[in-house]
Amino acid sequence: MPRKTDGILFELQPRPTKGDDGKPLLYAEPVIERKYDLDDIDDFCAQYRHTSRGEMKRLFDLLGEVTTMWLSEGCRVETPFGSFAPRLKLLGDHTDPDKVLGRDVIYNGVEFIPSRQFVNDADCSLQGFRRMKTCVGNSQMYDPKAMEEALRQSCRNGYTTISTFMMFSHLKRKSAKAFLDSLCVGEKPLLRCYREGRAWHYVVLRTITPVKK
């Protein structure tokens, strides 16, 4: 069967809940291959939508200024993208409405509800989807050969950092740090760690022995 080579890339991640087989249920999330910023929008519109350079930037600056002004007054602002409104949070546990005062409420960010048209226009399902063959969650952490190779690749200069090891192992930061820390203990530790600025450095103390097949 030919491999699908087009479509929106996605990867699988584990959910906290488990299925009947005892394994974590999965969910799909898009693989973001590129990010566009306001400069990209301004350049694209100037080239293909007949706007002048800087026009989109000025428009967004003005839109942000007016929108936040009205939000700060407690209003809802509706746009073609969707509507914005202040989000509030009630401090503490309350059951009696008559006892809730103004000081019990705080500002808790901005709520955004996309418009139906905006959601429909952004529909990417027409292009189809294809899965990126990546590890699910931190499952690779339990593959000794995969971890050995990731450690070898990240320690080319005789040491590694959490961020570098994350890049080769594809682990989340907490799991990457836990794995590296586990190699710093015992009678014959493989690594020694020290802190330099805000980064932890893990120095290789002995040859990384290949895992037997």
C-alpha cells in the first residue's frame, strides 16, 4: 500500500485515562511545521492582497488598542474572528450569593469564542491527514536502545544539557531531567551534573556502553 505523502501532519499523544486494554487512550494533535507572525501577514497582504507595507501592522495595533480598551471596561468585543470578553475568577468556596463581595472576584484573562464562519474557513480536513511516526508520549523512555542512542547523540562534546537531550530523545522536560539524573547516582555513575547559570550540565564520566540486542 503506497505511503501517504500529503495532508496535514499529526502526531499522537497519550491521554490521562486508559482504555479497556489498560493502555492510555490517545489523542491527535497537529505537528506545527511553520509559524507565521504579523510580519508574514503584512508581507503576504502587501504582495497578494494589494495593501501597502505596514498597513496590516497598523491595523492590528489599532484593533488591539481598541479591543483591550473595551475589555478593560468589562465589555464583550465581537469581530469576524470571534468574540472576546474578560474572564473572571471567584476566590474561595462560596455557596451564599449574598456573601460574595467585589473583592472576592479577580480578573483571570481573556475568553475567546471563535465565530462559526471563522472555524469553518479554517477547516483543514479537505487536505486529509497523515501521521508523523513519532513516539507516543514518553514511551521511548522505556526503550534502552533508543535512550542510549539519544544520549550518545546529545553527548558528542562530552556533556549534554536537558534541552539538548530533549531534542534527541523527544522526551518532555520533566522526564528528560529525571532520566539524566538517574544516570548520576549509584556506585559507578555514568554522568556528573553541575549547574552553570540557569542550565544543568551533565558530563560523561565513562564510555557509554552499547545496549546488547
